[in-house]
Amino acid sequence: ATGPTGPTGVTGVTGATGPTGPTGPTGATGATGPTGTAEPVQLLSAYSTPAQGGTGQTPLVFDRNALSYGTAVNHAVNTADFTINQPGVYTLAFSGSFAPSGTSESLPLNITTVAQLNGTAIPGGSSQHTFMEKGEVATQAFTIPVSVSSVPATVRLVCSGGDFLYSNLSATLTRDGAIPSS
């Protein structure tokens, strides 16, 4: 005859962990999230076609506005000032035709165009040409980034040198986005 079952013994030491099993199948792809909204384009483009005269430190006057989207940049026609109303990083693209005027002093004549932010030259925003003949016409152009942290701010293009004529001006200020934090 079999006697009664004795008491349970002490639990033994845990054995070694076994090998990892195979990776399971990849789950189904989740639903596509909603489309984000892009910041709308904010820009102002101005131009001037009739020839205008300048001398010394002449702010260039733009007599027309072309495209204008948003409220980040304003320009009143027949003025030199572009007003920036929203902080951010902007791109300024400028080009224009320049020539010595008929009343220019002796040649050579150096004409320099400088972009200014609140009256201070913007680094990289300048172009110059030295005229050697009275009938010579030269294009000055540049495209530069501009960081504006305090508004309102004024952007102006100023030309210096002797007596000169300018025409076929074009300037576009485009807001590229917020100033990065780092």
C-alpha cells in the first residue's frame, strides 16, 4: 500500500534563461495622419521702370508694386522704404540698371548700391560698378538673407557715387520663416 504524499520540498534554483524566440510578423501600417498646413507665402515685389537721377547717398525709389501676398512686408508706391511688420528671416533679391548721367563728373565713376536695415548696411547686400565711359550701362544685383527680430523695420536700397541714372529696378522681399532658436 502507498502511504500519504509527503510535504512539498523547497523550490530549487531558477534555471538559465532560454534563447530568444523568433521575431513575430510586422503589424499592419497605421492610418495616415492629417496633412499639416504650410505657412502661406508672404512677399512683396516692387519695381521702377522710368529712368531716375541720383547723386550722393540716394535712396532708390520704386514707383510700382508687383506681387504682394500677406502683411509681413509693405511698400507705398513712389517711395524708397519697405516696411517689415513681422519678425523672421527674409530674402531680399535686388537688381537694377545704372549709368553715369549726362552731368557726371569726370570718369571713372564708381557707383555702389547698398541694402540697409534701419539705416545700417546689411552684410553681403551691396554691389558696385566703375564706369569708364559716359554711355555705359551696368546691372547691379544681389540676393541676401535678412534677419529681422524687431518690428516695424525698414529696408531701403541706397546708391552712392557721383551723378547717375537708374532704371529697371526690381526688389522682392520674401519671408522665409521664423528666426531659428539655435
